[in-house]
Amino acid sequence: MNTHSNRKKVFVAMSGGVDSSVVAGLMKDAGHDVVGVTMCFSISHPNSKKPSCCGVDGISDARRAAQILDIPHYVLDFAADINDFIIEDFTNEYLNGRTPNPCVRCNQHLKFGSLYKKVMALGADYLATGHYGKIHYNADKDRYELSKAADERKDQSYFLYSMSKDTLPKVMFPLGDLNKGQVRDLAKKYQLNTADKAESQDICFVPDAGYKEFIRQRVGESVFVPGPFKNEKGEVVGEHKGIANYTIGQRDKLGIALGVPVYVYKIEKETNTVFVGPLAQLYSSGLIAKQFNPVSMEIPLEPIEVEARIRYNSHVVKAKLTHVGGDTIRLDFHEPQKSVTPGQSVVFYDKDVVLGGATIEEPIKCDSENFLIEESCKVGQARTAN
């Protein structure tokens, strides 16, 4: 486990779920002075069938778990923070034809941003959370590094890359070496009320009806402006119902029949156009990304080889990482990749270590003038035909 010796004052971010409740128990068992804190976002989905990590029920469950563990518990109001840093960005990204990743921003701006600063101001030595990841000190490189959790099925390192490297020495992930079954067993050992609680939904502020309905309720129907569907030749092949309704790689519910399967491969905000085409159009030889955060590395002066993940549920792939300048990087895949999506995160690994990550700005398509890339893309396109 990622713990530290000697008695310390540890604030535990308690969401009301089983993971963070167990963390509080582990920290108390380790002999630390433990304080539970829950972020209140003033979010409620009374008709939702999915548990939320930041609603009224979550606060109540966190408070009860703290009572069982006999530790103090405080609720801190971060309603303005989640609106300013997460929800506004989430809405605007979809309206701009991009697909946001609110969990990454939540970790960056809230859990290891606003909350981290608050507990440190209150005298914390460490902030502990229920994330499945690890933080270790690399003596050879004289720095702290973020890495994958032992349980690959629960690993959340993809969502943690946006942490500031300055916070790593003061953050603990006590579940990094455990699997979910072991965590449930510990919850029963501590007789926690959360022992059998279901997993929380991925996006806590979006109700069961989904993100499209959430955006409609927030900004109104008028933002869903119809526009043209165009094919790869630029020909109009139908009319879409507003770009926020579509994501890269989408095939279903397009409302057009062209006689062959087509996929959304580009969304153009400036002309309010959704481009559709055959599967081969989804493949890219690389990408450009911004907001580069080198959480466990120095900014590379020369291109380096990395393993990259372009979405949470994708496998890592080999690629060349080049720092273009400022907060911008370029990634060239060894083999073309499908559905590179602007707004999503690309995360770079060296084996288990999370080197860093960035927000995808645009794919580098397979019509590149670079011959090697072009040949690589032909391989990817040939696969789609088999």
C-alpha cells in the first residue's frame, strides 16, 4: 500500500462509496490522525436509479461511515467549483463538437486542486483518496511518480495524469495494491454501511437521461442547430440535429440511409457540419494534443518512444511523442488508430509509470504527406476491409 510511516494528520476524501470509506479505515488502522471530508456539489437526481458520488445520499453515507469509524467528518461546499471548472467546460465542449472527459478535469481542478489546497490549509500532512493508482518515490531520478494500480480492471491512472507533480508527495492512494474484492472484505471487517453499496455512475452530475438531455436542460433546445451531413467528398448526404448529438466513431442513430455503413469521422463547429464516411475514415496516423502535463517526467527535448492510451477503455499502443512547444505535443502511432477524438485525453506510459498526458486537439489523418505514415495507414485501412 502507498502509505507513510509515523503518525500524520491525514484528510480522507470520502465520497460515500465503499472505496473511500475503506481508505478512512486503513488510515486509522495505520495509526494516523484521520479526518473525513466530503465535497458538496449541491447535485441531486431524485429519480435516478444510479448512485451518485456527490449527491445528498453520498454525503449521508460518508457521514455514517465516519461515525462507524469514529473519526471527525466535515462537508465542504464546492458547488461553484464544479460549475466553473467542470460543468461549463463539459457543456461547451459538446456544443463545439468535442467529447470532454469531466473525470480528468475533476481530479485536476477539484480533488487535487481546490480540495487539496483546502485540506493543506487546514493542517493536513496528506490527502488520501479511494482512487486505484499508486504513487512512489524514484530514488534514481529523485522524484515522485504516478503509476498504475495492481488491479488492471480497476486502474484509474488514466484519469489521474492531470495531477500536478507538486501534489504527489502529499497524496496517498491506499488501494493501489488491492482489488475490489479485497476492498469489499475490508469494508465488512470495518462493519461499514457502504460494504455492499453499488458503484457510482461515471459522470456524477449527469442523470439517467444522459448528457444530451442534461445539455438541453442547461442551455435550451435552441443550441441544437440542424446542419448538413457530408461525405468524404464534401457532398451533402443528409441533415443532422445539432453537432452536440454526435461523437467520433458513431454509427447508430444517425438518421440517414446511404446503402452502406457510415461513421462520424469529423465534426466541424465552424460550418456546423458532421462528416460521415466508411470505417477507413476513422483511422489516424497520429494526433496533436494540448494542455500537456508531464506528471512523472521532464518535458522531452527530443522525440521519445512511449505507450499511449487514447481513451480509458482502449489498449496501450506504441507511439513516438514529440514536444512541439508550449503545452502542445504530437504523437505518431506505430500503427494507425481508430476514432481519435478531440476533447478526450491521451495518456503516456513507460510500463506502469504514468509519464503524463494531454487533451486531444485533432487527429493526424492518413492522407499525410509522410510516406511512412501513409503506408502505415494503408495497413490500417486494409484491415477494415477484411
